[in-house]
Amino acid sequence: MNDAQKIQQWLDENRITEVECLIPDMTGLARGKIVPRHKYNPAEGLRLPEAVLSMTVTGDFPEQDFTSVADPDMRLIPDASTVRPVPWAKEPTAQIIHDCVNFDGTDADLAPRNVLKRILKLYEEQGLSAIVAPEMEFYLVQVEPDEDIPLKPPVGRTKRTEAGMQSFSIDAVNEYDNIFDEIYDWCEAQGLALDTLIHEMGTAQMEINLDHGDPLQLADQVFLFKRTVREVAIRNNMYATFMAKPMQGQPGSAMHIHQSVVDANGNNIFSNTDGSPSDAFLHFIGGLQTYLPAAMPFFAPYVNSYRRLSRFTSAPINLSWGFDNRTCGLRVPHSGPEARRVENRLAGVDVNPYLAIAASLACGYLGMQQRIQPSAPLTGSAYEQPHQLPRHLDDAIDMLLKCQPLAELFGDHFIQTYSAIKEAEYREYFDVISPWERRFLLLHV
């Protein structure tokens, strides 16, 4: 049975009447088409304009065209492993993630899912497989349609807003039991493997972890998870936000990425046979330290992202690494040799998961290929160390454009397009005059 037949069988067994044909765009949002079941042919796929992959988060485009001036279509080919129900739909509805393919059969090089596949193929060619586990933080907030009004924590089951910061509080999580019960039920229906739920440092800030596994599958799950959580929150008269820094005076929200690499026999190459850290482990960290600054537009993709990356806010400001040291940008959690891994703490939860995972694995890959030695592990506080990361989005874009090794891995066309999208978003933001400027500069300068 081929993939198209498997999809048809699943649609028949679940009496599907409508199909949501999804692709993740450059932002990580779901684009695509909704098709009646009787008109959906998985063997043929669909068509979608190639320009969808060069859109900014506001729906605009860079000044320069990075797709053909003829505005052609590309083919959307369904991935049979991604067929899932839409739990909140009134009628039996399927959602299927599609791959973007050119009409000559080649992968569309601007598609984020294809970018991650490209990086994973580099590992495969070395007889290796990457393993990742994302941790996602997000806030629940009151519904507020007016963008000029600051966000506020929501009212829980006690009819009160949360008081102070309730890190790891069970009772604070139970304030929103209905929401989390629904999140777990809907994620289970979609085969999203949720692990731990905790209350994070911020007011009504939560963290949910996913089980470790194949990077492409985990990126798909993050993509669908964020969509699901937003939907659950709206149906409970709240917003769920994955902004990196949604509220003044509150911690930012991250997507920490745990990474390890195994050989063809499933052995963790970060550990020697005697259980000690291997050269590959050290070189992987060395690659992260060397190339993460240039890759920052993938980990901090918006102006808001850099508000999170400040000293003493539980977010990294440099590339120090250490054993079980959460102040470091690169943390090695306590574990046995078979589970030795590197936690990349740079990424905000506002990232495109396909691109953030691809970038982190690409930096580690370059380190192993070039045998880059890392700095000595840090035992003190990394918050007291100097800044080693770009402080603003425009600086980060400049660094990315100058990094030839990353351009070779991601493709120069992709790097140029992604950078132009980020530049367009930055220019649009720069045109906005903030309340702070009006308050303190209007009559004082």
C-alpha cells in the first residue's frame, strides 16, 4: 500500500468530510487550503503559490522578489505520517502536513520543513541520527482586542487573577484545569506526545515538554501543538501567547531544545564506551558556540525576541556552557552516559520550530565536522559574563548574511530570502512610535 492509499484508507475509516491541507510558512503558521473530502486526491496533492514562502509575519513581502516574477505555483504533496484529526472541528475533519515540491520533482528550497530535512540528511550521510526534545513555555492572558492595552493574567477558577509568581505551583496550574484537560485530550487525539506540565516563573506562564524523538516529527508536533493550545484557550475565553516577551516585568518564554546524536546502532555518540564525554560531544558544543551568534535570527526572529535575552531574566546572554548550569546558554543536564545531551536555551518560543531545530543541529554538525574545541565549562553564573550574542534583530541579520558555512548548509537562496523577510519586518516595526517615546520625549526634549 503506497502513501496515497494509506491516506485514503485513514480518511475512509474516520469518515472524514473535510481535509485541512497544511504547510508551515516562514513564521511557523499554518498556510494551505481546506478541501472537501470528495475533491481531495492525495496522489495528486494540491497547488499553492510559491510566494507564500516569502511572506512576512504581517502578510507583506520583501521589496526584492525572491520567487519567480511569474508568481508560479508549487505542488503540495501530503506526508502520510502526519495525517491527524482536527479535534475541535464540528464535522469529521483531517489535517495533513504537506511538503512543498517544484514541478520538476525537486524540493522547494524555501520551505522550512525541507530545510530541516536537508540538515537531517547531512547526519544521515554520516551514519548518524539526531534526537531532540523541545520544552515550550507560554502565557495564558485575558482576551484584549486593543493592541495598545498591556496584556493581563486571566481569571482562574477561583475568579481571581494569579498573585505574584507561582513557580512550580500545583495549585496555580489547577486554576486552569479545564484548559489543560482539554489540551491533553486534544493532543492525545492528534498523537502529540506530551510529557511534563509545570507552572513557570511568570504569572500564568506554563511549560509543557514533548517526548524526545526524531527532529522532523518533533517539529511537526510543535507546529500542531501551538495551534492546538491557541484554539483551546480561545474556546475558554482566553488567549495563549507564544510571544517571547509578552508582558513587561515578567520573564520571557523559551523553547529549549535538548539535542543528542546516535549512531546506526542507537548508541549515543556524545559518550565514550567508559561513559565519559566524547570528542564529538565537545565538538558539538564548540560548533554551537562558534555559529549560534550568526544563526540568531532563527532563535530570536522578531524585535520582541530580544527583549527576552537580557541579563538576570532567566534567559541566556552568552554562549557559556556548563554541567547542570541553567544560567548558561548551553546546558548539559545531569544524566547517565546513554542520555548525555546538550540543551540549547537560546530559542524563544516564538521561533519557527523547523528552522530553530535545523539551525541548532547545523551548528553542532559544523562543530563535529570542523572538530571545534569549546571553552571550558562554567561553574559560576553566566549572567555575570559579557554579552556574546547580537543585541538587536538588524545586527543578527548582518551576522547571518556574512556566515558562509551556514549559507552552504541552508542554501544561499534560503538565507537571502529569510534575511530579507526579517529586514522587512524590522523596517515595519521601526516605523511604529511607541507609547514610551510619546510619554517621555513628546514634551521633554
